[in-house]
Amino acid sequence: MLLTITSAHQPASDLSYLLHKHPDKVHEIEISSGVAHIFYPEVSETKCTVCLLLDIDPVGLVRRNSGPRGNDFALEQYVNDRPYVASSFMSAAIVKAFSTAMSGRCKDKPELVNVPIPLEVELAAIPVRGGEAVVKELFEPLGYTIQMERHPVDPKFPEWGESRYFTLRLTNTVTVQHLLSHLYILIPVCDNDKHYWTGQQEMEKLLEKGKDWLPTHPARVFIALRYLKHQRSLANQAMAMLLKDEVTEDDEEGRTEPEQKIRVHDLRLQAVRDVLVKANAKTVVDLGCGEGKLLKLLLEEKQFEHLLGMDVSYRSLEIAKDKLRLDKLLPKQRQRIELIQGSLTYRDKRIEGFDAAALVEVIEHLDEPRLAALEKIIFKYAKPIDVVITTPNAEYNKRFGNLAAGQMRHSDHRFEWTRAEFQQWGDRLAELYNYSVVYKLVGEEDPEVGALTQMAVFTTKDTTIGAQRFLSYGKQ
Amino acid sequence: MASNRNIHIPELSLVVLMGASSSGKSTFARKHFKPTEIVSSDQCRALVSDNENSQEASTDAFDLARFITGKRLKAGLLTVIDATNVQESARKDWVRLAREYHVLPVVIVFNMPEKLCVQRNEARPDRDFGKHVIPQQVSQLRRSVRHLKLEGFRNIVELRSPEEVDDIEAIVRDPLYNNKKQEQGPFDIIGDVHGCYDELVQLIEKLEYQEVEGIYSHPAGRKLVFVGDLVDRGPKTPAVLDLVMTNVKAGTAFCVPGNHDAKLLKWMNGKDVTIAHGLQESIDQLIKETPAFREEVKQFLDGLISHYVFDNGNLVVAHAGLREEMHGRGSGAVRDFCMYGETTGEIDEFGLPVRYNWAAEYKGKAMVVYGHTPVPEPQWLNRTIDIDTGCVFGGRLTALRYPEKELVSVPALREYAVSKRPLQKKEGQLSLQQQHDDVLDLSDVTGKHIVETTYGHNITIKEENAITALEVMSRFAINPKWLIYLPPTMSPSETSKLDGYLEYPTEAFDYYRSAGVEKVVCEEKHMGSRVVVIVGRDENAIKQTFGIENEGIGTVYTRTGRHYFNHKKTEQDFLLLVNDALEKSGFYDRFQTSWVCLDAELMPWSAKAQSLLETQYGSVGAAATQSIGRAVAALQQAASRNSAVVDLLEQYQLKQQQTKQFIKAYRRYCWPVHKLTDYKLAPFHILATEGKAWVQESHEWHMENIQLVCEEDPTVLLATPYKIVELNDEASIQDATNWWLSLTAKGGEGMVVKPFSYIQTNKKGLVQPAIKIRGQEYLRIIYGPEYTTPGNLNRLKSRGLGAKRSLALREFALGVEGLERFIKKEPLRRVHECVFGVLALESEPVDPRL
């Protein structure tokens, strides 16, 4: 990976003093993942160019087992762009190779340190998540003129499109110290990845290295968020490993849900809670409980004596356990709630015998043919008195400006139904399994397309189920 | 009960010792039973309180004793209770526990002189529980003795003196009456006869038995087994009884009782019974027989055993079927279940009780054959089968041949009685098993599991791996009814010692030679996506075989059980092409099948791995091209003023060259797909067809048969080039090595070496089923553009294959096991267990570059 800095300052060779690197030598600096070479392709009165060439050891990168456990997956695969792009490795090399300059010292010409000089920087290949707009947002407020060229993935296959790599040229009149500190922080921000564990000390590094300019930078929040990027959890890595050549859309990246998520999702959960309260359910199983948001709402209602949250994602359950503070609940409260890993495509005795079951935004994550199994598992075997199901109303999608026709709200949605489709499905189930069903809309209703979310509430017509359940409470 | 020197007890019983303190129970128990068979109250007291005499600990100690006893009885182990048990309430508890686990309660009473107990007790300084205790215990015991039969004890042994105790030499454990494990068959098990004598004789003759003086014997030593309900409704009940009694007595037949037989017995014993359901016919017919015959019938019916366990426990016959936990057990509940089954308490539309479907929940290993409920057609469900085909209602009389599992039947000569529930067969329905298999049970896959396999012994699936597999299976996999196989991972050869090579054929040949293999097959390795292809002649073939409706004529799925094609229509259109080739080549007829499951590679790689190519391979190429290109330019400029960079320049020029090779390497496996014929399918295993998993055939056989199909449509089907190599022939090895060199020189992925036989074992067990040897350029895709730089390659050469190889063997064994279970039409959960296991094993951490 190559970083080129060119100075047009007179005399141009001052750059070598500022960087503390003799222009006639080839400097070699050991860094944790390889070697950094510093050499000068051109040194004249009018122009001085210095290169920092980062030679990352691709084999060592995989073999080195440093850092917290699991970090070896952080940069994914074994065929890796890291040796070839500007990334946090480059930041680490800058801080090591140019430590004197970065700390604002210059033994031979201390008067130059605070003098802004005309500088041009070229990064041969830098990955930018978010593209040109992000680069502009980051560098323009700092006074840089930007020139960038995006590279195709493979010129032989134009249909593969553009890569995330740019050759980036930045020009500015700025002190060398500032230039280096800008690069140090903003390179990994562009890349949005880190080769090492980010912990508490990262926060301090960010504040220290950016103290002169970050507090007034308009994108400071964005910078901090990306710079302090956290690891993906171990559970996710196990998944990634299993599906190694069948890339799945990452949830975070693949999410295109355009709704104002927080408000709408809360509304949906409240609606489900209200139905369950009204149904007089005492025991509820939340099928596909995710991170436990509905369970949290239900826990607040004394009416619910036993709550069971089930999800297929072990990672979600871990988060739910955290968010519900299960470890901190008093024993009596703790007994009210239980979380289990389970699946809606396998029969599960543990979910049988509940007063009510909730499936909030769950069915659309199953391939449509697999619904047949889900139907049996819930209506034939688990047989709750009440079943509440919510799912997106596909008709509403046209109200989202950014969704193309036929596109779904989330990359993991396998289908989204119109109101008619949902009701046709619900009516069939009700008929087949002896339930009554009513449909409701959740959210602001649009006269033409209905509301964002649709809900079906099924209630069994089989009185023996209710009676047996009632007797089992030991009440008269 | 006690003979002079021996006591007889049933082999599976709960032996309750009863006697005052110091009456000699513990000494007796230690002498006659294994230490692990004895559950002692004193010991349990000690375990929960550190003091074996602590009376305060009694409640907890008895809880513990009950718990241990329950676990032992559940496991079918004889257990001895060493406690005083002089109080009725204590004994009642044990009788209840014995009944819960359907074992026979036995009591051995130590009715010793009081003086003796007191004396012995005084000699034990640790026991000072008051002088009144022993006399009280003795008197309690004496008052109880005569009620023991009423309390439910089946065997009661009373010992009245220390001499009597000492005289007992051994406790003989008699096999239960239902234990016929040593009878290994073969059998012909016959369904409910109900007095249909003529049909019975026809059926027995059809089964090729020969009759001499009423005794039917078979040249192959086969024996008849009757599932009961010999009597009622039909025209010739006495003749049927006569035939069965004669043959049971002669040892050529076995018979278990049905509910009708039991009711007839009650009537014969003069009990008050409602005469209905065809009992009248039996009565009318029996009245015409001699009293002696009737007496014989009475004796016979009275002596029938509720059920039989045959053939080392592999076969259970009971009239109405039997839950697993009741097999080989004895209790009133077992007898009732055997004769009447279980009902839900509901009444169906025909006014008959709705039977509880115990068979749907049956997970036992033994085959259970039963009758009782007339069905239009016997159908397997979870290794159970109801063979009552309603002969007396004008249906058929059916026999099941064991172990062949063949059904033989004769039609009823006429309808002797009218069935309340119509017996018509519903056309076009899925089989019972297929309907049952619509939903799998989570408890069959989660948690730690052990899967028994024929070739790889027992394979353990760890809980954490099952957690990951469950998520993948639930979120992404297709209908599990399709998933009869997931391909195993494959290990590369040992690392080559040759300069510049990470892999080379020598090591693969050496491996097989040292494993005792003389002949191997080398197959060209294609670079695409591993897929499993299932194709049926038509949708009906799929429905019949897989129990899947409305999902087309087959499917193509990936190694993690996901759809290969994103669009159903493309998948089906593609399968039509494959189907055509199979038809044209006469495959279906030649294999006498209407479907096939193939293991294959589907190309191009770019068709499925598009996003991987874009985000990873293409991207690395693009980044490296830019980055290294500019570095080389900068270094060239620097070199003109500073010779010290020349070395570095050369290094970067090499990297530039390697980048070009890397891009060339992946591009080779990419081409755009606009139409179906842009795909290329290269099958290499014929995994299964109707009734056969082709794992006994050699790889040459597989290659030849696949070639015949591929020839029919070379536009989408690719016959894989292969070579057979004799490992003792240097020339043969050299030839194969040269072939590999030429394949890889052209940019090919390399080759796979397999032992000539599909399944190869040696003394240590399974030998690797395949080893891949990948080409130098191909490996750039795996190890990165710069892997050939000597400094890199030398480090890469130290790699461990142990974990990968072990995984490959376990997954292979599971794969074959799943296929064999499928073609034997085992319940889906048994097949799914294997497939799920492969997926779970795949989440074990192994270097993904291997």
C-alpha cells in the first residue's frame, strides 16, 4: 500500500526535515504486520515527493493470533485486500514512521512546524464505504481539494460494477503535523474497519490525535462512530464461517427498511401487548422474540405470569438476555421469564400449552413453502388459545419513495403480503384448525393502501383447550 | 415360592426386602445381588446427611432412594430395596414405583425371631434407637405378611429363620414370559383373523407352509405369529382356535391375545359381559364344540402373554401395539395397552373411540407389529405397522414377513360383518409416514447428540455446533424432505515437499498406498459449486418417494441445504434438461427407478459465488492492481536517483506479476449466464435411486454410468474425465501425475483421488473417501496472490490436516448413513439427524483453506 506526499513548498526539501527522513536513504521501519519503506522518488528545489510503502505480510496477517479471541475473523477471509489498501494498518505505520512529525517536533528546522505549506497526498487505493460523498464530508471541511478516481471490480466483467476502491488525491495548504493527523484518523474512517480490537484506549487516541480539529469538524459524530467501530460478535462469526462461500446479506448492511423504525416498531409492539392483555392471557410465548423488545413490554404487566421467548438466533437471545437484564431480576421476576433457542420449522414441546403466542414480524422471514411447517407447529401442536401475527402490508410499500416496485423492506424478507393475501392465508388456517380470526391494521391508515403493518388475531373455537388451560391454573 | 435352595424371581423386578432392623437383609442382599443393584436406605441417609443412622434424614433419604430406583427401572435394571419396609405405606410406594415402570414387584420377607434381631442390634454400637423399636417392627411385619398379595406383590418369599436364609444358594432370575429374544425367526406375522379360517389357511399356504396333522411347518424354519383377535364376527372361530392352539403347542406358532379373545375368555369363565361386536357368533359356534375343546380354549386363552419381544429385541408383537417404555415389561397397564391401545377420550364421526396415535411418537429401535384397528392398507410409521386389513369386514387377511418386511395377503371370501368405519383407501394421499414427516421434532436435533452409523461408528454432534446448524437449517434450508444427503468436506493431500508446490499428486498416492489401497480413481476437479441434484421422472415420482407436493420434479441444493437457484422456474427448467437426458439414456429403466439423487459440481463458479467474486476476489485484484502498479511506478522513479531501491523494485515487480496471475486464475471460472445452457453440470456420484444407495459400486462404475447420461446432452451435462491408477505400477502413477500437470498447467483446479471402491476401510476404519490435489495457479485463489513467494510458501507448508481429515471421515459416514436410511424408507427424523449432523460438523472450526 502506497502513500505519496508531495510538497511544492520552497525549498521543497524541507519536507524531509519535517518528516525526519533523509531523502537519499531508503528507510525501513518494522511495523506489527510487516515493513514500511520510506523513499523519495523525486527531490528537487521545486518539488519533493516522499513515499510510504507499506509491505504487509499477507501470510503473517492470517497466522498472527494476537488480539482478543475471535479477532482473527474481523477482517474475514484469507484472500484479503488489506495488504493493498489504505486502512488502519496505514494509520499505524504513519504514527510509527512519522512519530516526530506527528508530535510537532523538528530538530533541525523547528520554525517550520507550524507553517502551513502546499502539500499533495495520493493514496493509491483506499476503500471508502459510502463513496465520494463520505470523502467530501470528511476532507472538505478541513480545506482539502479532492480528486478521486473509482476503480471497477474487474474491467473484463463490467457487469460486476465499481469496486469500493478509489485512488484519492488531496491537496491543501496545511502543516505536516495536521496532514498526518487527518490521515491517521480519516483513513480508517473511510474504510470503516479496524485490524485490531477497539477498546477504551481508542477513544483517548481519537481525542488526542484530533484535538486541534476534530471538535469543530461538522462530521465529528460520524467520525467518532466509525472510528470506534465495534467488533461483530463471536456468534456472528460462527455463522459467517459456516456460510463462507454463500455470502448472506449482513443484517446491518442489508437493512433497507425505510420506515422510521423506532416509532413504528414500538407502536406495533404496543398493539400486540394490548391484544394479549385484552385476551386475558396469563402465559405467553413470543415466537421469534429477537432482542426481547416485546417481552420487555409484557414483563411490565403483572397479568402475565409466565413469558417464554424463543428465537432461532442464539446471538439475538444473548442480546435479549442482556437487554432484559435477566441476571439482575429478582428471583420472583426471574421465574416469570425464560428464553430458549428454537425454530419455527421444528415441532417443539416447550412451546405447547401457552395461553397465547405472538409472532411479530416473523413469518415473512421464512420461505413461503416452509410456512406449512410453521402452521402445523403453532396451530396443530402448540395450540395456544390466542395467536397474534403481524407482518408488513406490502401495499403500503409504494408510500416509501426509496423502494422500487416489487422491492421488499428488508433483504431477509422472503415475501411481503398484501392485505388480501394475508387474509386469505389467515382464513384458511382459521378454517382448518378451528379458530376465529380478526384482522387489524397497525399504524396510521392510508385510505388507499392501508397501514404499514397488518395484524391477525386468532382465537380457538375449541372450548376444551380453554377449559383445560383454565383448570390447570388450579382455579374454580 | 422358595425351593429348597433356590429362589426364583423375574429377571426384571423390583425386589423389596422386608424385615426389622438387624434381621439380616443387608447381608443377604450383598450375598445375592450386585452392589449396584442394591439401593439401601442406610446408604441414602449417609449420602444426604453423612450419618447412616440419622432418622431426621429419612424423608430426604427416601426421596433419593426413589429417584435412583426410578432411573434404574427406567433403564430396565433389576433393583433391590434394602430398607425395613415393615410399614404398608412404605411398601405401597415401591409397588407404585414398580408399576410406573411396568416391572414386577417382588418381596422377600425376613420374618426372624425378635430375640435374634435384638441381640444382633445390641452388638452394633452405632444403633441406639430405643428398645421399643425392634419389637414394634417385628409386630408390624407379622401383621402385614398376609396382605402382601393384596398389596400387589407378584412373588412373595418368606424366610423364617437364619438357617433358611443360609440355605438359599442362589437367586435364579427367570426370563419374563414375554421375552422371546432368542427366537430370531424368520416369522410370518398374521393380522386379526376373527374366525376367517378359510382365508387363514389360504394365506398360510400362500406363505408356503406345509401341513401335517394340523401342524404347519415351513421348509425354511419360519414360524407363525398371530397378533390376536382370533375370534368373533367370522364364521369359523373354533377352527381358527384349533389351528392356532395346535401350532402354538407344537412350537410352530406364537400368539398374543386380542381384546376379543380376552372378552371371550371372560364369558367362558362365566363373567358378566355385554354380548356385542360379534361375540355372539363365537358363542354360537363354540357351543357346538365339545366341553373338552372349550376347556382347552379356556386354558389356551388364559395362558396368552400380553406381547412378545423377539429377535434380540428387534421385533415386538402386540395386539394393539406398544409404547417403547413398555416393551418387555410386565404390569396390568402393559397388558391393557397391548389389548386395547390408548384412546383420547374423544369419539369420532362413526361413533368409535378416537385412538391415541402412540405410533406417531414412537422412536424405539424395535419394529412393532400390531393389528386391532382395521386399515385399508398396512403402512409403516416410525418402524411400526398395523397389519389388520379387516378380513372379516370383507378386506384382506395380511401377513408381514419378518425380517423381509414383505406383505403377503389374501382377499376375504366375503364380507362377514359390516364395519362402522369405512375401509376404503383414500387415493392420492401421502403415506402415513410422509404425512407424519411434514413436521420434524426439535428434540431430535438440538443439544448434544450421538448418531450411530454403519461405517463410522458413533458420531457425536456437539451442542454448540447444533445451535449454529439449527439457525442455518431454519433460516435458509429447503424443505427437509428433500435433504437426504449433504456432501462431506474433502481434505487436500499432505503438503508436497517439492519446491514451488503446496500440493502434488505423489502425497495422495502415498497416502492410499500406505492405507492398503491398490487401485485409485483420479477425477478431474471442477471449479463451480457443489450441489446435490434430485430429479424425478415427474411430480408424482417425487410425491411417492419424498412425500413432497407442488414443488416440482426435483431440486438442486447446495452443500448447506439451500436452493442453488434463486428462481424456481430456472431450477425446474434446468431439471427438465437433466430429466430429458436421463430419459433418453434409458437411465430410469436401467436402474428401475423413477428418480435419482446425484452428487455434482455446477458451473460456473460465478453463477453462485457472484457476490463473493465482487466483494472479495475481484476486489482484491482491483486493489492490488492499483496499489502495486503505483508502487512500481514510484519505485522506478526513485530507482533512477537512488540505486538502493532496486531490490524493492524487483520485489514489487514480482508482486505485480503475481497479481496478474491471481486475476487470471479466478477469471477462468467465471462466465456470464444468460441461458440454461450456460450452466454446466458435472455429476460424479449416483447417490441413490429407488431402493438403492449406490455406495457399494466402484467409482469407475459411477463414472461410466454418468457418462452414458451426459452423452445425451453435452450442452449442459459434463462427463468428468478420469483415470484409473494402479498404485503398484510406477508408469501408471507417472501417467496420472503428468495428467495432473497438464490439467493444472491449463489452469484447471486439479484432481480428486478416490479409492477404487466407494467405501474403503482398513484395520483402522474408514480410509479418506477422496483427496484433492489442487493446482499451483488455482491455489492463488485460496492462499492469496503472493503465496508462491518462497518466504510465504515455506511458511504455508506447515499446515495440519488432522482436524480436516477427521471431519471428512465423520461427514462421509453421516452422508452415507443418511442415504441408506432414506432408501430403507426410515422415518425422516432418522435421515434428518444425519443431514443435520453434517451441517453441525461443518461449523467446527477448521482452516477454510484446506
